[in-house]
Amino acid sequence: MHAHRGPFGDKWFNGGVPTRDGDRDYQAGLGTVLREWGRIGVTGFGGPPTHIALLRKLCVDRRGWLDAAEFEDAIAACNLLPGPASTELAIFCAWRVRGRLGAIVGGLAFIVPGLIVILFLAALFLAGSPPLWVRGAGAGAGAAVAAVAVQAGWTLLVPSWKRASARDAGPAGGDAGPADPDAGPADPDAGPADPDAGPADPDAGPADPDAGPAGRARAARIRWTAYLVAGAASAATIGPWLVLVLLGCGLIELAVRQRGRAGPRHWRWLGRRSAGMAAIAPLFPAVGGGVLASVAWVAFKVGALSFGGGFVIIPLMQADAVGRHWMTGAQFLNAVALGQITPGPVVQTVAAVGYAAAGLPGGLLASAVAFTPSFAFVLAGGRYFSRLRGNRYAQSFLDGSGPAAIGAILGSAIPLARELSVGWQFAVLGAAAVLLLALRRGVVLTLLSAAATGVIIALAGGPLPG
């Protein structure tokens, strides 16, 4: 591929990928990356939708560093990867602008501001004897977290259902388009005059409900529903094993979609990955080696093995955080709320869990382990992101793990609501559901309102969780 000029005329690129011959060959200097990505890290309240909007405004609309098509390809590719998608998108955009060093600087500038804030708040909220107003704020904000989970799942539910209904409704179904050379009308051996394949055959007639686009779409919707239910049930009951359920749903869908068109090499590839999951399965409930090793394992599950990000990580962490007595159920609700109201990645919640387990070293370790896979995915595979969006294996896997992740987000509301112990918290939960689902208010505003309600109740002498 020949080098060509970038959007500013004086910058040279090789096939759309920045060259490595010096600062003059990149679209921006490290100082610019540090400043712009740091600004997003400081002002990016509201989770992934806000982060994506800010990155698009910066990189596509204002600076022209990426075109719209490449940015959309990057979003799709990041959604196909495990870990926090908006963080991976931020790292990719920085890599695209300033290469590997830019990816590291931009990624850290995006992550570190929120990490500092959440560790400070964790020290305040998780202290042995926090002030009364802090306890009230935590109880109020924590009471609204289950409603935030339902709202997060609901926003993903309808688009995912529409994709499941549409993807197999084409004339060739799913991955095979109308130009499939193996299904063309010109096949000389499949002409309409074949006397052995007449329309009167009751077992192969055109009226078979599963043979046409409608049958494929119906089957896709049934599988989608099954994956959704599996994810929700797993999040509500067997949180530490949720990763295996997400991976299993993805592999099942991959097998179904490639049935009849995959060769022996594909099935060997699938078998190796299934065997690998079976081999690590005993490690999921518990990992020995001390508190820091356990913190690192929880963070690794969050950063490298979870699809969907956001609230998918909640059941992955809750069983460890509460079951290992790193924090109480009420404190875990506080940690989830802190991850929602701080800027930057929502996955920062894992830093609060690490802090509860082992103080500042635990918080820093948890954050480092959770975000390292995102850097690795981009640095190792960023140049292939445009291909990943059209990869039928990756897309098929996401078509299974995606609905399971949405179900997990919805299902996480059940264990979160079970942690509420004071009557007024259920009223706050109901009010938060109305604000988010009926009135469509923002998550940050809802959580701050719930926290303010808790402060007022606490200062008025109302009961607080133990």
C-alpha cells in the first residue's frame, strides 16, 4: 500500500496508519494528545455514550484526524473485544493520531483522572467511621444503583433484538449474501427439471417453515432470547461463573452460524478454545495466593474476559468483594455508585474494590490489571480493526455473547437490590427508576439526587444501613 497525504496535507501516512519515523510524521504531538485526552478524562461524566461522543467530536468533527467511517469501524471493533469498549476506543484514537507512544499517553490521560477521584472517594466512603453525611450519601446513591443497571440494559435491549431479527432475514441468511457463489441460480446441477427434487417431496418442499428467511429469523430470535435469559440468570445467581456463560453463548452462536460451512480447521480452532475454557474453569470461583493475587484475578476477569463492560462487571466483582469480606454489601453499592458518578471509564469501580481489599496498593493494582488488556488489544491489533468489523467469526461470537451480556446487566439488578436493608432505600430505588426509565434523566443527575436524599435523611436522624 502506497503512502499518501493525510487530512492536513503535510502529514504522511502508510495506508491510514501513522508512520514511525518521527514526530513530524504524526498528526499531533504528545503534548496535544495528553491535553485533549486528559480533558476527556476529566469531563467525561456519563459513561461510554459520553466518551464516544467526545472522542467523535475531537477526532472526527473538530480535528479531522479520523474520518467518520474509520471511527465507526473502531467503535464496532471495540465492541467485539472483551473489556471496557470506550477505553479501548480512546486508546485506539490516540494510537491512530500519535502511534504506540501516543496510545499509552492518551490512554493514561483518559484513565488516571477518574482513578484519582475514585480512590479519594473510596478512602472517604470506605473508612472505618465515615462522617454521618457520607454514610447517608452512600446509602442514597447505592439505593439507586439497581435502577441504573436496568436502565443500562434496557438501552441496549431493543437495538440488539432488532439486529437478531434482521441479520438472518436475507435471501442467503446471515453471513452469506445473495452473491454467494455456492448458491447461485446458474448451478447446472441444480436445475428445476431434476425429477428427483420435485416440489411434491413432503420432506423437502418449499413450505418448510425453517428453510426460508422467516424461519432463520425466528430461530435467531429464539437463540437471542435463550442467551439473554442465560446471562440474566447467571448474573443473579452464579456471578463468579458469568464469564464462562458469556463465552459459552458466543461459542454456541459461532457454531450454529458456521454449521455446514466451516471446515476441519475451524472446528479444531473451536475445540481448542472450548478445551481452554474448561481448563481454567476451576479457577473462576477462587484464586489463592493472598489478597493481592485475588484482587489481580478479579481485575483480570473484568479487563480481559468480560464482554459488554459497564454493569456486566458487577456480578463478576460482587461475589469476591462481599464473599471475601473485603467490603459489606452496602459498601459494594457505594463502590458501584462511585464508578458511575466519577469521570472516565465506569470500570474504575474495580479500583474501589481493590482499595477495600488492600488499601491504595490494592486499588492501583486492580486498575493496572483491569486496563492493561485494553492497551494490549489496541497495540497488538489496532491495524486490523477495520477488518475485525467484517469478520464473520467475530461477529457471530458477539451475536451470542452480546445478548448474554445484556441479560447479565439486567440480572445484576437483582443482587444489587438484595443488598438494600432500610425501608426508605426502596423508595429511593423506585424514584430512581422513574427518573431514568420514565422521565429519561441522566445517570449522574439521578445518583446525585439519590445521594442528596440520603444526606437529608441521615442528618434528620433517619435509619442507615449497618
